Amino acid sequence: WAVRAMGSLGKDAAAGERVVLAVNGARHEAAGVDPSTTLLEFLRTRTPVRGPKLGCGEGGCGACVVLISKYDPATDEVTEFSASSCLTLVGSLNHCSVTTSEGIGNTRDGYHPVQQRLAGFHASQCGFCTPGMCMSIFSSLVKADKPGTTTAGDHAPPPGFSKLTCAEAEHAVSGNLCRCTGYRPILDACKSFAADVDLEDLGLNSFWKKGTDRADVGKLPEYSSGSVCTFPEFLKSEIKGQMNDVPAAIAGEDGWYHPRSIQELHSLFDSNWFDENSVKIVASNTGAGVYKDQDLYDKYIDIKGIAELSVIDRNSKGLEIGAAVSISKAIEVFSDGTPVFRKIASHLSKVASPFVRNTATVGGNVIMAQRLQFPSDIATVLLAAGSTVTIQTASKMLCLTLDEFLEQPPCDAKTILLSIFVPDWGSDNVIFETSRVAPRPFGNAVSYVNSAFLARTSGDGASGELIIEDICLAFGAYGVDHTTRARKVEEFLKGQSVSAPVILEAVRLLKDTIMPSEGTTHPEYRVSLAVSFLFSFLSSLGNNQIEPAKAIAPNGSCANGSMNGQVASEDLQIRSRQELVFNDEYKPVGKPITKSGAELQASGEAVYVDDIPAPKDCIYGAFIYSTHPHAHIKGVNFRPSLASEKVIGVITAKDIPAGGKNVGAGINMLGTEALFGDPVSEFAGQNIGIVIAETQKYACMAAKQAVIEYSTENLQPPILTIEDAIRHNSYFQIPPYFAPRPVGDFEQGMSQADHKILSGEVKLESQYYFYMETQTALAIPDEDNCITVYSSTQLPEIIQNVVADCLGIPYHNVRVITRRVGGGFGGKGMKSTHVSSF
Amino acid sequence: EAMYVDDIPAPKDCLYGAFMYSTHPHAHVKSVNFRSSLASEKVITVISAKDIPVGGKNVGSGFRMLGEEALFGDPVSEFAGQNIGIVIAETQKYAYMAAKQAVIDYSTENLEPPILTIEDAIQHNSYFQTPPFLAPRPVGDIDQGMSQADHKILSGEVKLESQYYFYMETQTALAIPDEDNCITVYSSTQLPEIIQNVVADCLGIPYHNVRVITRRVGGGFGGKGMKSTHIACACAVAAFKLRRPVRMYLDRKTDMIMAGGRHPMKAKYSVGFKSDGTLTALHVDLGINAGISPDLSPFIPAATIACLNKYNWGALAFDIKLCKTNVSSKSAVRAPGDVQGSFIAEAIIEHVASALGADTNAVRRKNLHSVESLTKFYGDAAGDAPTYSLIDIFDKLASSPEYRSRAEAVERFNGGSRWKKRGISCVPITYEVALRPTPGKVSILNDGSIAVEVGGVELGQGLYTKVKQMTAFGLRELCPDADGLLDKVRVIQADTLSLIQGSFTGGSTTSESSCEAVRQSCTVLFERLKPIKDSLEAKSGAAAPWSALIAQAKMASVNLSAHAYWKPDPAFVKYINYGAAVSEVEIDVLTGATTIMRSDLVYDCGQSLNPAVDLGQVEGAFVQGVGFFTNEDYATNADGLVVNDGTWTYKIPTVDTIPKQFNVELISSARDKKRVLSSKASGEPPLLLAASVHCAMREAIRAARTDFSVNSPLTFQMDVPATMADVKELCGLDVVERHLQSLSSAAEVPTPVA
């Protein structure tokens, strides 16, 4: 039945089943797009929108953030949320409205106050992150000012302000990276909307002269909520018009299937085409940010529309949440509950970043933890809270404790996590704490270790004589397959009254349990963190002799608990002061005018290299790089895969024109670096060849399929370290005119010393540029062996020279055009020439 | 592989436009609808005057202070062929086809009837004013001159029709919207700077928001001047509105309907002369049909008179009416006004000669200027006496024994041939050109290759080639391998934001002025590099190779780019070009067909900057002139709408209509350092030499008329173009009957038909 029905449904409903969405109010159909197309790719290649940028492709930088709006025809309500467009698949956005930075304001229609204030607070430098910042701020404003929401209380904000609070403002851009500004001005721009802001606290801006003029909301570009239409009427009508049509449940148009029930899902599993290698099951696809697709998929099954997976059922026993409920929604539900629930909510709000939590599902996170050893915080906190899960396998439905579920072997592709039940522990005699340590306190970083502890105690809390009746100690993320309970410690603690010796013994036992697996970074550090967590928790249960830990760890992380009334350092609001001297002697030189084009950068209209409309017949390249530091490249082959079929060609050293040379970088007479590691790869990471495909994604995916065959025959072992180089006399010469100069007579100086330190040593490691815009170039061949190269570079002249040398053409044949660079920091210097040369 | 505008790969999401034009010369455009058709479904949108941004204006062209022309006929269409709106579609073909489906609803309510002809305009006093600084100057005392005449011809009349440019590449542009209300326009144009200005005015944005890029033009001939701005504005308005690239490449028919072309003229003249053929006075009433907008028309009167002035008229007076009419605006076409003025002079000379029964060439020779009269007619432009080469040229061609023997041969031929007649004629030309300020920039790159930017645009006239040569010349002393230097030069596309004040390419002097700007830039570079060269050579004792010199200069932080804005010496802004041509034609009295048996051109090119290029200009211009004088009939209907709108009906010269023997001699008259390396212009003047064909045809027709006893066999006027039909008509449409009648009347002695 299922297969037959599906086939016919697919055909009958074909016309009506195209993905229809609104982009900045305009109707778009995503017909004929590859089902693996992300919203970002769709926007940037199928619409004029260029504001959302590709910064990381893994939900980690926020440069691609857009606002997605959904409409419920039954309630006539629109819900909006920010999302990473680089992870969101366009197939999942039927009947959604997408708003980008261009959509809230632009040159033609006027800028939005968010954009104007980002410019006015000098909050945009290279500007590559700014459209994403803009949308993160805009989404927080939309969320805060949503009619009927209660955030900072029910009071209407002062005129010209949002209901957003300063504290929320600081979290608004917590998932967005910026490499230029240092964030302070961005926060000021964001806080300028906050109801509780003291405008005088805000930093240097173009709206008032600090110290002279009075800060006044009237001087700021006027904000009024709701001025941007996030869901166009035409789409509402279209949706209402189709309300009574029976939707084709599992259509399969363009390789996209969206079953509405578990039954329909199973019928898809049973169909003859189902193959877990070429079919991807997705809810929001945020998992692709962690576990990158290794090959293309030709079919997707979107389970977000399955009713059973969206339940939120709250009763006296506890809370059941469907696996496809978003983390944000879960936070909302948990926040309105008992202390245990509230702590879960609080911890979940540090998972990923706002725009990921808005679409990422609780179930997806748990499944990643179960199947792929994802270092999940959610699994840890839910485990400690005594959660159970309901799963549906091909044959049966099972209810397991989360603990049991995680212990099972990784479940197969056809096993579906339906829901998670978290018991309501009430508040009597139950102490629940969760902790995490990660490089970023607001989230958007995987924990080194996470933990969640639940203890049932008896006795008199006031006197400190608490007896641990029962305890659950869950630890995760420290280099372990999945969250586990420290059962030996639990056993030991049961019935104990906490004292220093007890804690000490618990710690000893814990150290036997927390054993980071081979290859885990900083294993001892992680163990020590687990110890700190346990100590902090137990010390809070102990008698007064034990000073409760404030547990302020390096990098600003700390336990989740309240800090005895003190404001935890992570909750301190950012304050700032700028002292500058203004001088109008040479005006307008010396005037702190806003950065040229800042609004344009905020609106996303500023054109970076990848925003240049692709010329017709444009093809895309991806580097294949060596992973061997010193080896002959014997051959490059491609794994048979869907992605490999996308290879149009591979460009290698042999494609350098006669008269040209294998050069990818080089400055004046200092020497050149090869464009291709040919015939020998000389370092791991060296370019071996360039895969060419019809789209950037195809090129990137295809490059992953390359298998390079190396041989180290007759080659010296690689020299990798300073020590190696010294041993082998492997040096570059410093031209005399660049050589630094010693000063004075060293021997004499030493002889004058009363004390000497001999052979002190200090080491510094490398640093990555982390420009928001990665290396990029666009080369357009022109008549008469000329070429125009659009490059994001700090040195257009050198690119011109190197490209000409590489191609063996006169320099005047090469035009290099650079309008702006999305972050340089030196990395768009010599390192930008390789991609241009290619 | 050479990239023209339409060869540029279409940017993603590029849309295409096609003009919808009015077919009514003066009417309210009430509405535009589309027939229901497959093609109409392809319409994405229609861009019209309402899509001009706030702050912009409805302007499609305009030169400095002369006045503007609207981009859209809105709300009133003012001539047949005016743009009413632009149909936008996904492909150029869809746009073309969709534009054809447009049905325009007109109303003439409350509107005056259109003014279409010179006569209409004169009747309604519908004129454009010529600004005083552009007005030609009368010479001497006309009354006195007339009083000295032995004979007068009063109210002679001659007419010249329009000519279409027929550039092979029709009007085209590609506009790509850019961030921050910027726009880049790729245009096939002779005046990127003006396009930049007009597009910005049209969109209401600052000029620095508009980049106009022109690499090469697939034929200009003046038509890629003012006439190229409309399409650039049209693309720009559409691209700005739709925020997508928009490209237009006109189909030939639309191009021919909208192009305008050469100014039709009607000259009435009264001329006084002595019995020996010496001219004493000329008065000309000149009507010029300028069309709807001033365009470049205010330049036409002076150009016309300047070329008319090739003869010493004694005294000269004129009344010129620059007529504003409801037809497409006429614009500069290669030798604009000049060719008409030169022809009018010949028509008058022919008239005088026939009135006297004298040899036309003798009358010409007699009235060629002396150095004194040249100065009287041309002022400063006359230049120094040794540079006046026209008399030598004319004598070489027309006063030679060879010419005399050929003339006799023609006479003999005509005596022995009834149905084919030959004519031979020699026509001199003078052609005044003006030098204009022009920028240039020379940049030496790190590998020693050189990139040059100039104000001039490469239209096919070899401007870039000459500039390349001039660059190599300017830097030759820095490079031991001076020949190799030429290969190191690349002249790069015109870009209005890279090199400003590019002005326009036209008037025949842009090549030399661009060269001069480049030479000045090279001089600056020479001065910067010479000391380095000297020090290198002092060290090594050998000539410093170019690459070593540039490497050293780079190390020494020498500015390797020099820009110059060359301005002509205020005392030498104009000079005159000279040439003459002898053409011999054979007409077929039975068909009106003309064969150009031979043309001999002598043209004073000064010290040619590139003889191959200049020869190409001379030959090409001559043949284009032949088309104007003989065959190109840019006909319109009663509403002024072009009806000869394609290759079926509009016939430019082809390989079978050029002279059977085609000889060109470039001579170099006295050197004159005031000119750019003593060179002279070559782009437009030689076009005027084609009048020799027209004059020779007249000689041949004259022979026919004498043979067949047509009324007034010697004195007749032959307008331009003189098509086959005109030739036949002037020979007598009834020649066969006449011949048969003459045979009948002498029936007893039948003569075989020759």
C-alpha cells in the first residue's frame, strides 16, 4: 500500500509540491534544486540576496544568519526565529518566509535602525559578519517585542526602545563571530535598543558627541517594533488557499520526502530505493555542522513534520517532549517549571548558539550522542534528571531509560527516537546542578567536560546535616563514548553525610571513572574539571567547614549554580569607556565620521568577491591537498561516489601553460612558493590539484573524494620542527638589508652583570587569521590571453605579478580587482595569491 | 576572440531589453498593450518613464549645454521611432519578439500637427539656435562681391538626404547594478564620459557612481556618439529598477528606425562670377533638418561652411536654419556637415561651369584659394604658407598630361558609345579639424610590460595602434631594444572612473591627441627613469636592459605611472586637411547603373603616424562616401518613420560597387611641429573625396543628355544620393523612345544600335 500510494501521490501532487517560499517578501519557488541545497546556497545562487555570507558552513560563526518566519493558518499567527542558512535545507522551508539583512533595510528603501546604529556605533569594520550580526540583533528585537510576550516584565518599554534588556542584548549576538571589532561597539549598537539601557553608558558613536551632548534616544535612528513585515500576505493567502487540500504527505518532489506520520516514515524505509548511504534523514540538518556530509545525498526524508515527534505533554509526572522539538522550544517549556526543569533550561541555553538552537532538535542531539558519540550536554543533563526515551524500531516501540539507550550499540538508521520524558522531581529534598566548562561561557562551544548531578537528601538543610539518600552523577564530553554515570562514586556517596574526607574519597573514586579515551586533548585537564564539578556540588551539600566552591575556572566558565547572591562573573554586564582626543584643525580629517559603507555592509548589499554575480558558465574549484609532509604524489584517484560524478576536471601542475611556471606566491626577490606540490608534496596541506565542478558545493564535496597515493621512496624524512631544522641546517637566508642589528657589546654587558640567567626558554605557537571571509577569487578569462581576477587580497599588485608569471603572460594582461576584503589580518597577503593563481 | 559588448559573458540573472518605439510623429501615448501571443507571455516587465528613479530625469542624451533629448517619449511621442518603453525578457529574442506585440494607443487630441520637413519648420519658425561661439562667419562684403560679377545664378538649389551609419555592431549596452547605487555600463560608444554623465543624470546619482567601460566599438562613424547614450540609459534604468543586469543589443530594424543619421540639407544659392570663371560672391540659404533634439546639430553649420569654403567665393554670406522637426534627431555621421558643405560647393561650381560652358575642373582650379584668401576664409586654421598643399595636389591630379589624355579618352568613348557614357571629374577638399584636450596615462608594470590608458576609444580607426607606437617612441631612449618595446605595450579599455575627462572620440583628431597625451606621459617617465638608467650603465659599462631598468626603478620607489592631460596650444587649435580625387565612372543609360571605373585619391596625411592605418581610413572613408553619394537611401514614410530599415532596402557599398581601379597616394606636406609629430588627421576628410564620383556621374549624365537631346543638357541639378533611378531619370527615362524616334525620323538610313 505504502509504496504504491506514495508513487501515485508523488505524481499527482507534483505541481503543488514545489517548495514555495518568500524571500524578503518576494515569492520564490525552489523547483528543480538539488535536495541537498542549503538555504544559503539557494539565496546566493537563485535570488539576488547576498547578505548572508558563508563564513564556516557549520553554524559556528553566524555570518549566514537569517530570520525564518512560519505562519499557522489555524491561529493566524506568525512565528519568527533566527537560523543558520548554511545548515538549513531549502527543501524544509515550504511556505516559510525568509528575511535577510537586505530585507529589513537597504539603500533603496532606507536602512533599518539596526543597520544605522551598527554603522553609527562604528560596529562594522571588514563587514563580513555584519549582515549576520544585524539579523541576530533584529531577531532578538522581534522576539522581545513580539506582542504578548513577557520578557522584561509586562511593562511597555520607554518610547523608542525595545523590550529587550541589556542582558539579553549581550546574548543576542553570542553565536556570531567578529574578528575585527572586538564586539564592544556591536554590543553598544545592540544595547541602544534595550529598555533598561543608560544611553550615557554607550560608547563612541556618531549620534551624539560623548561627554558634550546629552545621550538621547531621539538622536538615534528611530526604532519601532513591527515595522518590517516578516511574512507577506500573498503567502498567507496561498497557505490558506491550500488548507483544505490534502497535502501529499510523502511526495518526493526533487528528492525531498516529508512524511507526516511514523507510519508513513516506515513505508519510506520499506521502499525499494531506501539506502542509508544515499538517503539522509533530517529534521533541521544542524547536525551537518558537526558531522559533515562526506558525500552527496540524492534523497532526503524530512521528519520535522511527523506529528508524533512534535508532542509537548506536560503532566504531574513530568514532561514529555517529542524528539523533533527544537532546543529553543524545549528551553521555553523547561523554563516554566520546577527548579530541576529551570536548571535544565538554563543549561540548554548554553548549547550551541541561539540561531542553531532555534532549529536544532532535542532528539537530534540525543541521537548524535547515541550513534556518533557526540559530546552532548543535553544527554548529560537529561540523564541526570532521570529521563526515559521512547524509540521506535522497525518492529516495535520501546521505552528505555536514557542511560540504557545510550549504553546500547549505535542504533540503526531506521530506529527513530520518538520522545523523551523527564520526570518532575518537585522541589523537596532534591538538589540538581549542572555544569559545563567550555572556552565560551555563553555557549557555542563544546564542553571539555559537562556534568549533571541530582541528589535526593534527607536531614536538615539549615544545620548542614544532609544525608545523601540517592544520587546520580552524570559526566560527559570528556573523551567518552557517551555520557556515563559515575556509579562507583554514586554507590560510595549513598547514605553519606558530606564531609571533606568523604569528598576526597569521592574524588579518588571519580578519578578512576573519568578516563578520557586515547587521543582526547588535555586529558588531565578534563579529569581535573570533573573533580572540580564534583567538589563544587558536594561542597554545597556539605557542612559549613567546607567552603563552597566559587568554581571560577580559567576562560570564564563556572558551574551553573547561583553564587551565594554574588553576580557570577559570566553575568557581569560589559561596560566600556573610550577616551579619545578630537581635533578639528584639519577637518574633515580628524573627524570621527562613520566608516565608509558601514550601512551597506550591515544591509548585506556590500559586494565581496563571492557576492559578485557569477558569470555565465562559471565553474568552481576546490583544492585537493596533501596530507603527507614529504612524499612523491604517485596518483590522485576518486572514490566511486555521487560526489565524484560531479568532477568536471582536475587542474594540476601539467595545466600550467607553456612559458608559465609553477608559482603560487612570492614577493620580489625573496623567493617563490609552488602553486602545486609537484612532483613532490613538501608539506601536509599543500595543494596537489584543483577539482573543478559546476557548483562550489560539488567541487568541495568532490575534493573530499580524492584519494592521493604517496610514496616516500628516496625522500628524506620531513623536517617539521625548529629542532629538526636546526639539526639539518635547513634555513632561509635573511637578506642583509632585512637583518636586525645587534646592539652594543654582548660580552661586555654580560661581564657587567651581578646575576645571570642562562638558557631561559619561552615558546609561542601559531595563530590562525580567522578572517570571516575565507580565501576567495574569481578569474575571468578575456581576449588575447588577458585575464581579470577578482581577489580578496591585501596585495593586488603581487597577485597580478604572480598570476602573470604563473600563466607566462605579460603583467599588463592581468587585471586584479579588489574592492574590499572580508578580514585580512595579513592572511589576505601572500596567502591570497595561491587561490588567485589557481 | 575580440570581445565586443555583446560578447561579454552574460552575468547571472541577466535580463534583456528591446525598445518599443512610437510610429506616430506627434501624439499622446495613451497606453501600451500587448497582443495576446506566445511572445507576449515572455514579457517580464516594461520599463517606462515612470521607472526613472526619484531625483533622476527623463534624459537619454545630451551634450554639455546644447540641450537634451528625452529617453522616453512621455507623455507625448515627438517623433516616429521614439522610445516609448523597454520590454524586458529572459532572452534577447524574447524581448525582440515581445516588443513586436506591443500595440500603442495614440491620441493627437490638442496637439499641433507634426513638423517633418525643412519647409514645415521654416513655415513654423521651428529652429534650434546655434550658440554664437559655434556660428560660422561670413566673409567679405556680399553686395560688393555680387556687384563685381559678370554673371549671376540666382536661386540654384541642391538637396542632400540622410545617411545611416550602418555600423556592423548595432547599438548595444550592458548595465550591471552594483552596491550603493552604483552601476557599471559596458557600452559600445564613442563618448564614455558623456554616457557616464547622462546615465547618472537619468538615475539621479552622482557621476562617481557610474563606471562606463568601452573596450572597442564595432563601428562608430558618429553613430556611437550621442546615439549610443539612449541604449545605455535604457539598460541602466532597467537594471537599476530590477536590480539585475540588463543587456540590450538592437535588432537592425529598430536600430535603423531610431538611429537618426546624417542631417538632410537643402541649399539655395545665389552665386556671382566673372566670365573667366572667377567667383565673386556666394549667398547660401541653408536648411538643415536637425530632428527633435539639438544633439550635436549646433556644430553642423560651422562644419558645413568650413568645407564649403574650399573655394575662394570672393565674398560669402549665408542664412542657416537649424530646423527642429518631429523626426528622429540627426547626429554626427562621419564628416558631419563637412561632406554636405563640400558637396554644395561642388554643385555650385558645376552650375557655374555649365552656365559658362566651361570645363568644370578649370573653374575649380581657378577658384582654389591662394594663401591669402585661405587665411581670409579660415583665419588661424589656415596655418603657415608651406603647409597649404592643395594646389599641388590638384595640379598633380587634374592638371597632369595623364588627366588630359584620360579626359580625351572619355570623350572619345562617349562619342562612340550610345548606351554607356563615361565621366571624369576631379574634386579637391579642404577639411578643418579641431584639436581637443585629451588625457593619457602610461604605467610600467614590474615585468616591464606597459599598460596605457587614453581618452580616445578604439572604433577600428587604429587609435590604440598609434597610441602603442607613440608609447614605444616616447620611451625608446630608455630601452636598448626599442623595437621590442612596441610588444610590451597594451592599451587598455576606456573606463570613466579610471581615466576622467575622456571626452569623446570624433572629429578625426582623437588619435593624435591621445598620442600626444601619451607622449607627454612618456616624457615624465623618461625624466624619472633616465637617471637610473645612467647610473646602471655607469656601473655596468653596458646598455641597461629594459627589465633591469624597471627592476631597479621599482627598488628605488620610482613612480612608474604618469598621467598627462594634453591641451592644444591656444594658438593652434585648428588646422586644415587637404586632398583631391579623380574619379571616372561609366553609367549605363539604359539602366541607370554606375560603374566606378577608377578613382585616384591623393591625400595629405602629413607625416603619417601609421601609414597602414591612415590608408585604411582614407579608403574606408571614401567608400562610405560613395555610399552616401550614390546608393544609400535612408527613406522615411510620410510620418518620418524610416522605411528603408534593413539590408533588403538599404544598400551600402559592397565589393562589387567600389572603384574597379582604386589608387591612393598619401603625401606628406611640409612638416609642422605644431601638429603631433607633424601628422595630420585621416578619419573623416577622405569621405568628402567621394564627391568626385558624384561629379563624374554628372559628367557622364551630361554626355548622355547631350546625346539624347534632353532638355537643358548641361545645366541640371543632381541631388544626393544619386541612385540608379535618379541617374536614369536624369539621363531621360524615355531615352529608348527618344532614340527610336530619332531612328524613325531618319528611317531611310537605319543605324544599328551600338
